[in-house]
Amino acid sequence: MSTQEKGYFTEENSADVVVSRIGPSTDARLARVMAAITRHLHAAVKEVEPTQEEWMAAIQFLTKTGHKCDDWRQEFILLSDVMGVSMLVDAINNRKPSGASESTVLGPFHVPDVPELPMGANICLDGKGDPMLIKGRIVGTDGAPLAGVKLDVWQTNDDGFYDVQQKGIQPDFNLRGVFRTADDGTYHFWGAKPRFYPIPDDGPVGQLLGKLGRHPYRPAHLHFILEAAGFETLITHIFDPDDRYIHSDAVFGVKESLLAKFDLIEDPVRISAEGAQGPFYEVVHNFVLAPTT
């Protein structure tokens, strides 16, 4: 028996024996990760004491999850999302200094190489939903305005779908746009008031949610990626605090600091001043970027 082995496998020493088989030449980080996963997995099995049938059901669930994955869908990421693991990994990797805007998950519907638009453009190409003016200011943690920040924004349409989910129905790049902040750090553009929508729930992850008595819905939100030289890239959302699912986001992406106010503007003077055709929603939200270290 080699020096690293811990003897014969028993119920009591199971994790120690498995971990001891990790060879001394193994990459240190991999060894640490696998040791931690092994110990926690064995502890969970000992706590739950699954039957053989239950363990096989778990294996079959993971197998079905893998079969559901393709070039357009990643069911394992969805599983990570609904278990809160995606948000936990995001939080660990995006710890921010005091005052900096918080991040949240990217989501599966980001599209690269979206056309850059002039500030104030309307990204709602299908004309659906209530018009919404989104505006604010981007500064550093020192409060200085940041000019030329790249804003990559996207959202669902009034039916609760992203354009990539409705190819041939929605126009390409509907409710997507790239903008650059002005010299004073301000930004503004038009979109449509988003609505809640379900994550894909026609696969094993959706079935799991149903068995757990959980719904598959995400509350209404807009996505942002903010990039500026000398500052950390911020991947985040802003949420409608009055959405029915704001306290039960299926993927745990809501943070209190990301709640924005969605004001209905009906004042004729404001409507005229903004060049709108009628009442519209207005969202004012400022972002604070953390400098790179």
C-alpha cells in the first residue's frame, strides 16, 4: 500500500480513502477541488442515505440533463442557475469595493457584435409594448464621470421573449444595442417595458422545479454589460421592483441595489419634451464602476 492510501474503503472512512488516491503529482488546484467535492458529496450521501433506486434516479436525471444540451442550450448551466450556484460563483468572482455597482449573471441570451447606435436611439424594433426611456450616469468610485463607457444592453420584448428565441418573428437585434456615454458620463436610450418570462422549463431542470414546487419565472429586467478602460467590466441587470416575481427569481439574480424605479410618465409637458407619442415609462439608474487593480 502506497504512503498516500488510507486503507480499505468503509462507510466511515469513505471520503478519506478516495481522497488519498489522488496522486502526489496531481495539479495542486485540481487536487484541492476534487478533495473538497469528494468530501462534500460523501457527506451528503451519508446524510441522505439514498436507496439504490434513488441513486439510479439521480444518475438518470443527470443523463437526461446532458442529453438536453446542444449548441443553443446548456441544461447544466440552467441547473447551476436554479440551484443558486451560478449566482454564488458570480458573487465570489465579483466582489466589489464599497460603493461600486453589483454584478449578476450574464444569462444565456447575450449576442456579440451588436451594432453600435447613437445615444438616444430606440432599440425596440417591433413596436410592441409600452415605450420606455432608460437613462442615467456612469461614474467611478471616486464620483468622477466616465466618458466613452461602452454599454451593451438587451432585453425581452412585450411577449417575454428575446429576439434569438423568435428568429423570423422578431427583427434581428430587436431590443439590443451598444451605446457610448457622453463626456459627462450620461446615457439615454429608448426601449420597451420588459416583462417577466420563464426560463426554459421543458427539460429535466424544469421538471425538477415542478417537483420542488418552484416556478420557472424571472422578474422583468434589462441586461447591461459596461466596459471602460481602466475599470472592471460590469455584467449586471436592473429590475422592476413591482414585478410579481421580484422576490422569487428562479435563478436568484435579484439584488436590492439593482432595483430601479419604473415611473409612468403621463404629463403632456414631459411627453412633448422627450418627443414621445404618448405616455411612457422612465427608468433612471446610475452605475458606479470599480477601477482595475
